[in-house]
Amino acid sequence: MTGPRHAAAESPWPFAEPVGLDLSDPGTLRRLWDLQRAAYAVEARLIGFDGIPPLHESIEQLRASDESFLGVRDASGLVGAVAWTRLPNGALEICRLVVHPVAHRRGVATALLDALDSVEPAELTVVSTGTANLPAVALYLRRGFVPVGEREIALGVTVTLLERENASASQPLRKS
């Protein structure tokens, strides 16, 4: 990923190619914080639970995150981001996938997940999302993830745990 595409004909998306986000830059950090608050407010409504940790994360907590981030910008600014870490066994964990409500249904999440697959190949990728967040669950199912369980996070509120195996990934999985 070398940066935004300059010729509109090259990109199927109405936004720039995903790029790494530098959280040490105060402007980038603030835009990411604002983006995730808007995105998680939508998920909170969908799942009927406003205790989603990133929704209440301070900007300082976000800055201190040990996650890596890719972001997508359009003419209005940062409209989507994905964050991940590597687990001790080598699996890739998607920690957050956020899309600003004004950019829903424009392919932002798909572009971010495509870029993540490209920059961080993994034999196993794991993610969790609110069970009642049907658009997110459907997105992961379309991308080959399979549900492997549910976890109750509050009375009557569950998250679905999903995994995707990729035998063609170049990084071997270490046994834990």
C-alpha cells in the first residue's frame, strides 16, 4: 500500500486506499477517536448496550493502545479504521473495525479488511462483534469467518466470536 490512488479509474472505491495511521500525530489521534465514538454509538444502539469499551475510551487510552491501525479517508476526512494485534499463538486478532455512519454501505469495511489481509496475512484470524449487530456479523460471514461461540458481556447482551482459517497465509501459526 503506497498511499491514495490518484486516478479514480484505478479504484473501485469512492475513497482513498487504506493507509497506516500514526497515533503519535495529535490530529490523526483526534480524528480516530471521534470516528470510533460515532461508529460505536451506532453499534451500541444496535445491540442495546452502551458499555462497549472503546465507546468510553479516553483519547489518552487510545494513544496508549498497542494495536496497529489502518484508516480510510474520503473528501470529508477519516471515515473508517481497522485495528489488530498478534496473539501469542500467531493468530491475528481484529480488535476494532469502525466505519463512520455517513460512510456506511460504501465498501469502507471491505476495503479495510482487504488491506489488512494484504499487510498482515494470517493462518488464523479472530474477531468478535455484538451478536445483535447483524450488519457486522453478515460482513464477517461473507468474508469466510465462522461463528465459534458466544460470550455474554452484560445481562442479555452477547458477542459472537468468529474465526477464519487461511491455509495460504505465509506466516505459520505457533502452538501455544
